[in-house]
Amino acid sequence: MEPKFGEVEIRIKNKCYKYTTECIDNGLYRYVLRLSLKEANNNKKIMFILKNPSKANCEVSDRTLNRLAGWTLYHQIHNFTVCNIYARRATKPEKLKAFSQNERIGEINDNKIKNCLRKHEEVILGWGTPKPLPEKDYNSRIKEILEFEEIKIKTKLFKVGDSSKEGYPKHPLGKPMWAYKAEKLPFDIQKALESL
């Protein structure tokens, strides 16, 4: 699947920021979305692994992407990549229930996540809680991700803020949403695997 390129404008606190974008997307599935601030003054980059894509693509932002852009700007990071444990697009996670686990994941998702992991030193996990998906399926998918060799060797694996009460790394739009000034905290992969 060939990448698509474009530009997107993101408004944060009444200021507009322009990003160049690269997207691996076929409409139903979005595997990778990369953003680079057009007026970047550094090469810092970070990768996020979230739950599933909503509307964002090479030319359109959404609430999650806006929150990530605000957080990265506050922390002086001008390039970021977004992958998801499920590549199937859904504006609401409830819509994912209509698909099998494999349909939610997407045929090439694991390869795309692994490729991105190889290119990023720092990775932030933020897939949130399983609701409304079956917890067994969700935990199984998280375990698959956490057992990727490419993730096990990471020394800079993070979450933003505290975990959810169930122990999942919070999603950017979770309750409460990530504050732009919220610090990234080390993610304990061993503890997470033991709890699944």
C-alpha cells in the first residue's frame, strides 16, 4: 500500500499550526499517520500507539489528533507518528464490535507498527480501556503488541499521566483528557503483561 501525502491545519488555543502529513490508509483502515510541523525548529520525534483511528487522514484532523498535536507542541516535539492496536476506522469504538478481532486489527497492521517502532526511540502507549469491546479480545491484542520484539527492546516506553483504574495507559481523550502539560511516565511492560 502506497503512502499518501498532504497537509493539515490544527487549531490549538486560537493558533493555527500547519503540518505536512504522510498516511498509509485505504479508507477503511488507517495503519500509519505521520505529522511534521511545517515550521519545526527541532527534529525531535515520538510515536503513539492508540486504540483505533477515527476521521483523521492526510488532510483532515480530529479530536484525538488535535490533542496529540497540543501535547507534542507543549513538549517541543515537532514530529509524531500515530499507530493503533486496531487499524479499522470507527468514529466511535462501539462500531468496532460489528467486526471480528482480525477485521479490527487489519491485515498489515502488525508489520506497519513494527516498522514504526524500529524508527522511533520514544514510544507513548495510550490505547485506553477495552470498553465497549470484549475484555478478553482486547487484552489478547495488547499482549500481542507488548510481545513484539521491537517493543520489548525499547528502553523509552511511556504513558501520559496515571494509568486508568483498570491499569491501561490512558487514551488522549480519556477521562480526564491528557493535559498538554502532563508528563510522560515510564510504562512498566512486565507489570502490564502480568495483569493481562
